[in-house]
Amino acid sequence: MGYVEPGGVDLSRCQVRCSSLHLELDPIVQVAAIDAQGRFEIGGLADTDYCVEIVVRANPALVLGRMEYVRPGGAEVVIHADPLVLFGAAGTSERDSQ
């Protein structure tokens, strides 16, 4: 289903989270592992729009990459995992600068 461009992120510490964008559907969240080459696959999805996120396994609230309106059976999803989302350009978090 997709590929993660690591962008300096250790993918062994991450996973993929997939959830429907339509509120009328059951709010089921599916998770999948990312292999060493950055590939992942989520099966059994209904034909609707999804949000696919790359999250840190130890803290799934930390989203490193995101793509919305993904549909099963479409083109391969390529998500860029961006450590700057968490740590900023200098490699320090906002918390470190306070």
C-alpha cells in the first residue's frame, strides 16, 4: 500500500496508523509495521477515504508524517517522515529553547 521516506527518522521506532476520514463509519484505527525498506501494507479497508500517519510507536501522539484522502487500491502512498516536525531545524525541541 505504501512507502515511507525516512528523512532521518529511525523507522524501526515508528508505525503506520490508518483511520477513516468519514465520521459515519465506525472509528476503527488500524496500525501496521514499517519494514526495513520503509514499506507498509494495511489490508481489509473499505472503499472510503483514509488518513494515513507515521507515528512513533512509544508515543503515537507524535505524528512524523501524514497523508489524507487516501483510498485503498489507488496509487502507492509515499509519506515523508519529517523529524523537523518534532525537533526543529537545529535538532532541538521547542521545550529546549525555553
